[in-house]
Amino acid sequence: MALSRWRSRFFPSTLTDGENQHVSLHVQIMFRIVMKRIQDKWKSYRHRFVPWIALNLRKNERTIRQVTERSKDRLVSDEVVSETLLHLFRALLRNDVAQQGEVLRLLPASTQTRYLSPETTEGPDIGEPEGVHRPIETMLNTVGFCIERKPSSLPFAGTGVFVTRGFVPKGTTVAMYPGTIYQAYEPILFQSIGNPFVFRCIDHVLIDGNDKGISKIVYRSCSGRDRIGPFRLSDITWLTANTENPLAVGQYVNNCSNERAANVCYQEYDVPEAFPLELRQYLPNVNYRHDTQRPLRCVVLVALRDICPGEELFSNYFTIVH
């Protein structure tokens, strides 16, 4: 009875048989369009949906990275990672002096000289025309390569990350995984719903690298909370299309497949206390709680082999420690 009332409300009985057939055909077409969109969305999302990946491990054994113990999960030392980050971040700040005046005025004279005096430059990282700041160009001139987001070469994989120019030697820090850091005991239920960008570290620390929705709001709030006067302790520009730290695109690196072997791997990196205050503005991570009693956790992606220009970056979403 209820069904009859519903049909009479939306499809009046005065319609002819031909009109009824037309309405029925229109409904079928709309249903197919909706199902096609849902199917395409799933095909893109499943590449980052952990349960689906886990169920398909047997079909994609090359997507598993195996290490004998936790200590051997690191491809390079933290000192090497720090050296790369410091070299790039100093170049980024030096090439953006026009916007860093308030920060530089509060630094010791010896530190100011590092960024203001031409005699103290470190190689070819000063190459931008006066008044122009392009982080991608600074990255290319400083570390010898640059990476950018583009449509992935994998079908239905959405966005990927490519080495667009330059050459990446094995063991080089290629990218960083940005986002809010949650300790194992901190809540992340609502942020994780439908979120394919939650990264889990070996010690169960989570990094929410989603740049949309509630995750974006949480990150902005935590970043603003931790500011010390003019000194920003984290980068929020990775939430936009114009990021100040061009490394901060690691959340878009896709999982490898049997046909596309991994060329980068994740490596956990705890920021040392001695990390310069003026350079922390380029760190794309922030703790969820302001009173976390441990170093800021970052995750970097390190090259497993030499990577040539034009190659897409692929990682291993699963690591097995024997």
C-alpha cells in the first residue's frame, strides 16, 4: 500500500505506457551513472584502503618490504636525513629573505649572516632572481632534483608523485609525509573515517596526512597553537597548492605493484632538539597534543635505488619485520 502511494506521488497514474517506459529508462540511466561513479571512486580509494591491500597481498607479494629487524628498517642514518633537510631548508629561507625579515631580526648576528651574506652561501642554492621565490626551483638547485604531484601512471590510482627534473641517487631523502602526529593513546576515530592518508609507524604512532576536511582543520589549529611569536614551528602550506616545502607531498606516493616495484621506502625520523628554530617553519608535521613528551616524529621517503627524471615514486605500504 505504501509503495503504491509512493509511486502515485512521483509517477502519476495519468502517464501513458510510453511515458512510463521513458521514466523507467531515465531512472535506469541515472542508476547506472551513480553506480559508475561509486565504482570509479572505489577503484581509486582501494589502493590506499589497508584491508583491501592486506587481502590482496598474496596476489602482490612484491608490494611487501621485508626486514630482519627494526634497526635495519633504516636505509640511512638520522644524521644523513638531517643534513639533507637542513641544506634544503636553509636555501628555502635564504631565497625568501624578503618575507623573513621579522624572523631574522630576532636571530643572533652570527645566524643572520648565514642567510644574508653572499660570502656564506653553500653552493648553487642562490639562483633566484631578486624578489622571486620558487621553492621547486630552489629544491632543484639545492639537492639536484624536484618532485611534483601529477596523475598517477597506475589506472584508477588518482594522484601520484613524480621526479620531474634532475636525478635522485640511492639513499637520498626524496619526500616527507606531512600531517598531524597522534601517539598510540590519542583519539583519531573521526579523523580516520574514510581517510586513506593515515600512516602507521612501527611503534604505532599515527600520522594523518589528509589535506581536507576535519584533518585539515585539526592540523591548522595545532600549528597555530604551537607558534612562538613570529616563529612558526610547522609548515601549513602543504595544505594548499603552493607549498613552501616541496618535499611535503609524501602522502600522495602510491603503493607499488607486481609490475611497478618500489623505488622509495618509508623511514621514521625524530627531529633532534638542536634543529634550528628558524627552520622548523618548514617541518610539515605537528603534534596533536602540545604537551607530548617526545621529539617531533616525521616520516621521510628514501630512495631505494637511483631514480631518473620522469619516474613515478612507489613505496611499500606493508613492511614485515622478521
